[in-house]
Amino acid sequence: AVPAVELQSCAEVRFVDNTIETSAVAHRPRPSYASIVVDNCSGVTIEGLTVDDVDPRHRAAVLIRKATDLGEAGVRISGLTTRLARDSVSVLDERPAR
């Protein structure tokens, strides 16, 4: 499964009032674990996002990789609404705990 949105090495990116709908049966040529992947970024804002992704290959709606800045300096998420596969989570944060 390929993420719908993949952010790498970016700064000051905003997603406001968006919807991601994915098909659980669509062919995807490479593995992924989320609808949105944020990796090595700072200042990412996600507001009012709806994710409809019941693909069981996706573990999360949003995956935050460990190279992303800690806390809200890296990613700030508000108003996230999800419909996911049973074992998936809304946000999977791989960054170290403070």
C-alpha cells in the first residue's frame, strides 16, 4: 500500500479540511503503513482531516517517523476523523518520548 500523502524533509506544510478515501482492494506497488506519512519534517499542521481507509495493510491514518521534530514543533494534529481497519490506529508516532 502506498500512502496517499508522503512528506519527506519538509517544513511548514499545512493540510486544512481535507478528506482521504482509499480502496481496500486497490493495487499498490510498494509497502506503506499509513494514509499519510510524515518523515524528517518540522512545522507540519494537519487540521480537519477525514481519513476513510479500511485497508488492513495500513496500521494508521497518520504515521510520524522518528526523524520528525519532537512534539508540536514537528507535527500538530487537530480535528482528525477516521474510519479504519479494526487493528489500525489514528496516529502512530515513532518519535522517541521526551
